[in-house]
Amino acid sequence: MSGPLEGLKVLDIATIVAAPFAATLLADYGADVLKIEMPGQGDGVRAFPPFKDGKPLWWKSVNRNKKFATLDLRKPEGVELFKRMLPHFDVLIENFRPGTLDRWGLSKEVLWQIQPRLVILRATAFGQDGPYRDRPGFARIFEAMGGLTYITGEADGQPMHPGYPLGDAIGGLFGAVGALAALWKRAKNPDAPGEEIDLALTEAVFRLLDVPPSSSTS
């Protein structure tokens, strides 16, 4: 697919919606995205309903315009093959719990030794550090803790989630913007080192709702 990002190589090892959606947005603008899944079931979105003609519609939407492969990064031979692939990519997108890639022998220092200019987008519920770093989370958590449910629904009713997991889409959008900002910096300065983007998906919802808290009189 042609577009302004044609020639950009993105390695997507993330699962479910938010981080893979960031990769999809880059693919929509022409980036060449390779999505790597664990052997077996693969990304859990493959099993999400609804289905049409036996195909999961969530999967087709969230992972459009990508190429696909399987690789088990939990095994040494999988890690070695991954390392051989890495120099051919500009961006790595992952959403494992903090420290997971380190345990597999793929710390950011190792990644940058192999590909010094690599942009690493890490998407987690609460970021790479802090008291909640090890807690998992999905869109409903981001929406509730980020304040979106508080402003959704009837004024005198209970907080309400939107009918679609909007928290994931918000996070994916911020992830794509963060990756583009890092790539622009790299384009202006070819000698710039690689960059790590710490995307806390709950904070992405906070950021979208700047106006309500800043205009509150309570």
C-alpha cells in the first residue's frame, strides 16, 4: 500500500487492540507492517466475535494492511531469529508487561545494539514504572480510571462505558502519534539514537479529557 510512510518498516509483536491499532494506523499511511504472533492461537482478537463467513471482523479491522508470521520469542531459537530480523525494521511495537522482553533476552539495550536507530513503542495499562506498572488493563479500565465513564451517560445516572472499547482506540492513536514524532526527530537528525516511547494507555484517556478537569469549579 502506497502512502507518505512508504518504505517505513514496522515490527508489530503486540496483541489485542490498542497497540496493534497503532501499527494499523501506520500501515494505513503506507508503512510496511509485519505482525508476529505466538504459534498456536496467535493474537486473541482472532477469536473475538462477531464473525462473518467464519472470519472475525475485529481481526480484519484492527490488523488490516499487515503481513503476518509466527515466532515464539519465549524460546532461544525464536529470539535469535528475531534478532536477525530486527536490523531491517525502523519501529518495534509491543505491549507485554514491563520487563517481559528483558527476561527473554531482548532488553532495549540489546535491541539498540542490533538496530541503533530503532523506535520502540511500549504500550501498557499504566506505564513502565510506578506502583501500577505490573497491573494488566484493557479499555474498560482505561475508560474508568481516565474519567471517560464519568462524563458518559445520563447526568444523574451511574458512570457508563461507551458501547465500543474507545479506550483502546484512543491509546492506539496516541501510540501512532508518538511513533511519528520520534521518526520525525530521526529524519531531521540521521545520527539521532533510537528512542523508547512509554505509552500508558490510561494516561492517553486522561490526555484526551484535558478540558473537563481544567474547567471544573469543584
